[in-house]
Amino acid sequence: MIELDYAHGGAVVQLTLKRPPANAFTPEGLMQLRQTVERLNGEANVRAIVITGEGPKFFSAGADLNTFADGDREVARVAAARFGAAFEALQNARPVVIAAINGYAMGGGLECALACDIRIAEQHAVMALPETAVGLLPCGCGTQTLPWLVGEGWAKRMILTGERVDAATALRIGLVEEVVERGAAREAALTMAARVATLSPQAVGFSKTLIHHARNGVPRCAALALERERFVDLFDGADQREGVNAFLEKRAPRWHVAQAGQAGQAGQAVYADKETQ
């Protein structure tokens, strides 16, 4: 169900949801997604992940409803656990995760995109959480993540009334961060991912965790104290000195990527675009 392609010297991974005709999720596919994210977390050179769907029409149509046709409670319990585990793993992934929404993102498909750090949608994309229309509800973090992104009002419109959102509306309400032409989401996401790979791995990692504290209810005073502490912690590593001195010397920084389980060991150098210096 999932295909991986490495780019930019292994710093960027493209993950393609592949299950014709609509890239729908099964419990087995969700387990594969979680395991894939966990494996990529351990590949220190991987700095960003781009997720997209195969074909021009679907990012993902969500759950395969054949799974629930018999009304089996235990089947539902397993499916809910798999959705939750897969998308929580995606939300908490070490690399920056970018969704390239190349078409319909429905139900669990939209929840997959919601679990990403950034969403880029093609202009024909349609997004919805229509589970209540078939007697279900979003169980892949959707009821919690969607209100955080778009506010309670729009989350209720989408979940409680079944409203579908086009790409222009999604951009306006903050559901996606960018809208591009048909067929252009993948390249736009890969370009953004390449920018991530030019930045300090430790600084990006600290920053992502701190941003998530706001979502996770960490008190503001505690989060601000931790923000200052992490800033100082950056001075324990080589990247802070390298980054500042590279800027002052008008050259590209050479970041050190710690290998999994070997903090501080030099890994593959990733170079910034000199034109941005």
C-alpha cells in the first residue's frame, strides 16, 4: 500500500499511498504506515517526509467501509486503534511531514493530512470528514486536530453537517497552507521539503516539539520557560556555531546529523542554498 522514494541525498522521503482505486486505508495498511514512520524516525539523514496519493483523483478516500459492513465491534476496536496509532505516529514524527493533497481527502484520508505538519492542496482537491453520514465518526485524531487548525465552528460544520470543503475554502480557513495547480502538489511539497533539509536538524526538531506544546495543552508559562531552555541547549552542539559562523562568512552551513543511537556523531552534511545566505 505504501511506496517510498528517497530524494536529495536521502534527506527527503516521498511516501505514496497506493491502493487503487481510491487509496483507502485498511487496518493492515495503517499498521504499515505506523511502522514506516517509526522506521524513518530512526534514519537520521531523513529530514522531511512528503505524503501523497497515487493517481490524479484521490489523496485517500479514508477507511475501506467493507471493513465495517458486518457491524463487528471487535473489528471496529482494532480499526480505531490502528487509525489512532498511525496518525499519532505521523503527528509525532521526528522529520517534518508535508501532505501533498492531490485530490479527494475524505474521512481518514483527511485525518492523515491533518496529522502532517503542513498541507499543500491542488486546486481541484476536496476535503471532508463525512463519517457521520454512514453512522461513524472520525477516530484518527480528527475531532481533536481539526478544531485546532480551523476553529470549533468550521470543525463542527465539517463533522456535524457533513460539509465538503474545496481547496480555496480550505486555504481561507487554515486547513491547508498552500493551493497549487492540478498535478503540482507533489513537486511543491518536495521543494518545501528540500528547504527543510537545509536547516539545522536540532533546531528544527526542538522547534517542532515546542510548537506542539501549544496544541497539547502545556501551560504557556511552562512552554515559554522550555522555549528559552531549548535555545540555550542548542549551544551544547556544533550546529549553533556552524550556523552562525556560516552566515557571517557568507557560506553554506555543514550540519552534523547524529546517527540513530549515536548522538553527536557526524552524519551526512546537508548544504543550504548559497543564494539565501
